[in-house]
Amino acid sequence: MSKRPTPKKRRAKSTGNTQYSVYVQKQQKRLTDVQASPYAVIAPPKNGEEKALKGITKIKA
């Protein structure tokens, strides 16, 4: 008869939460650094004119 595999230990919930919070902190730092960069530019809105025209339903004469 073959041996049963040894049961693996479960990760504590707090370990996963800590890992995720560290990831979020790194992302926040990265994004703020990108925004503060001298090479950062404000992105022009895509199809801004078309959306404005779609919003008009009545034209008063």
C-alpha cells in the first residue's frame, strides 16, 4: 500500500492580508511617484467632443 501524502499547513489569513497590504502600498507609492514625475503629462480626454454631443438631446431655437 502506498503512503498517504503529508498534510500541508494552511497559510494564516493574516499572512495573506499582510502580503496584499504591502502590495497596495507599493502600488500607491509607484503611482504617486509617476504623477510627481517631471515627465508626467495630463492625458487628453478620449472622444471628449463626441460624448458632449451625445449629451445634447434638445436644441432650442
